[in-house]
Amino acid sequence: MKKDKIAIIMAAGKSEAMNSKKSKLVHKLYGKELVSRVVETAEKLECDEIITVVGEQKDQVIEVLKDRTKYVLQEEILGTGHALMQVLPDLESKSGQVIVLYGDVPIIKKETVEKLVDRNRNERESATLLTAFSDNPNGYGRIIRNEVGEIKEIVEEIDTDEQTRQIKEINSGIYCFDIEALVNTIKDIKPHENGQLYLTDVIKSMSDKGLKIGGMIVEDNTEILGVNDRVQLELLGRILRMRINTMHMLNGVTIEDSDTTYIYEDVKIGKDTVIHPNTTIKSDCVIGEDCEIGPNAYIREKCKLADKVKIGNCVEIKKTSVAYGSKVPHLSYMGDCEIGTGVNIGCGSITCNYDGANKHKTIIGDDCFVGSNTNLVAPVKVGKNVLIAAGSTITEDVPDDSLAIARERQVNKIDWNKK
């Protein structure tokens, strides 16, 4: 029988604490919805199938994820065990592994889940838990081990006594199960007094049956933090920012102020590039070596900067390529643009790339000097070695080696202001 690897994303709950018209799962963290981040992790694990358990505000979740996953509806929100029971028809004919993830735990690393899955398979465990040690375990289920260190059960916070409340090892809620063991065991769990079916009870049931249960301690506790309100959302943003910025700094990029530098995950930056404060670099951007970015720069999606490029103070660029050694020093907007080598863009210059209906492209050849306060009305092509006079509005293509002037001649009316 084929061994499957199936990810189940728990996305049925609703958080009133978010105080929003939207599901908390579709609020964005660094440009991506929380639930989308978790599905992306499952996709990176190369799962055979991803199943998302949806409930309240399901339409919003489905609108975000579209056909990236299969959907199962939990009509009544009766706990994590009940949510997983809704997926049983999709599991009963399969063997392999099930990974349980949560739509509101968005910064778990793919590498961490991969280690969990590998351990589950290599150690032939019926269940493998991702656990953590915390000096403040309040709110989390406690991991109960026997005298030889094997996991016996998880006690939820509400059910702890004085002794179990002192336990520092906590349950992250992230699991990898053997499919057959899960299917055969989850049917045994019973509702608690509040009517809820807890997935944690599966662990005790497996332990009572003598099945092998393992625990893997997460190296970085921030990976298992969840989002219930906007305060926690902002906190995870700070954690993610530091994680990303630290990676770039260790890879040879100078970031002068990590607290004010926002770099999205898929950005690539070459060595010895300097990022000045108050800079944002969005998705799908590639920046070469020895560049200088900022301060107060806004590099939007799909930009490509070659080596030794300067993007200076209060500059915004979008879907723009800038070739070797070119400069956009300050107070400019370059959108939908190709800029050649050795180009200087003067202060206050912009590409007028939008006509109210469509975006258009501007091409600037090598070795051009674009004077200050120039408007480049796209679509337009500026040849090589062109000088554009300051204050020009360029509406037609400019040939190589030309001087382009597009402004009214100055007229001085003598003594005009005395009248």
C-alpha cells in the first residue's frame, strides 16, 4: 500500500479578540495571510494531500486558499478532536503519516516540521509531538512522562492540579501521526463536560494501548506562537522581521537598524550591500552585491537591482530593473521601468506609468542623465547616452546621444508685481 503524507490544517475557529469583520486567519503577516503561510509550509513539505478543516467564516478562508487544498467542514466547533474526526473519511483507506498544523500558528519553520516527520517515520512512532519548555507555561497543555521518560498523556491547562501546573514542558499542538494508529484511536475519545473533544486525549488513549509516542523539543519557542489578537499579530511580525534580517546579516548584508527594516522572506540580497534605516523591500526582489539602499526606501514587488546600484532617500520603485552602477538617489518614483547601466536619475523624477486603466513601461538606456523633476510618460523609450533637461515632461521616444528638453520657455514680465 502506498505510504501517504497528508497535512491537515486546523482553520475552523474564530477569534473574537481580533475585533474584526474578517476571520483572523486571513489577516496578513508580512504580506501573506496567516492561513496561507501554514499551507505554504505544508506545500514545502511536499505533502501528497493538504486538507483544511474550515468552519465559521469559511468563505473567507476558501477565497484566500482557493484550490491549494481540499476542504472539510466542521459545522459545530466542538474541539480539535472533533475537527480531526471530520477528516476520517479521507484517512480510513490510507496509510502513512498525518501532520496536524494550525492556521493561526503561522511562523513554524518547514525544517522543524520536517524533523518531526522524519522522527515519526524513523522511530516508527504512532504519534510524535512537538513540545517546548517554557518558564511561563500558563495556557498550554502539560506533557506527562512516565518514570523512563516516555510520554503518557497531555493534561490541558483547565484540568491541571497543583503538581501538573509546575511542569514546564508544554504541548505545541503540532503532531505527526501514523495514519492507521490515529484512525483506530481517535474513535475512542469521549467528550469532556463542556462537550468538547480534545485531540490531546488521543495521546493518552494511544499510551493506554501501549503504542509508541515520541516527543521532539522545538529549538526556538517563537515558532509555536499563535495569533488570537492584533497584539500577538504585531509580536509575530517583530519576530519574523528579526528572523529574516538576522539571516541576511549573517549572509553578509549590513542592516543599520533592524527595528525599522522590513524585508520579505523571498528577497535575495548580495554581499556587502548596505540597507539604511526605514527601508521596506517586498516580495520577489533580487538585489546584487555592493548596493546601497535607503534610508526611507520602498522597494516593491518584482524589482531586480544589479551590483553597485544605489536606491536612495525617499525613493519608491516597483517592477523595475536597475542595471550595474545606476543610481536613483532621492525623492523619485520608478515603476514598470528598465534602467540601463551607469544611469543617474535626478531628484524628483518619476515614471508616469498608469493611464487610469493600464500600466505602461519606460525604458532608459545606458549612460543616461535624467535631470531633476523629470516626468517620463509611459510608454516611452530613452536611448543611450541621453541627457534630459531638468523639469522636462517626456512624452516621445528620445534617440541615442540626444539632449531632450520638454518645457515652456521662461518669460519674465518686468515690474509685473508692482501693478
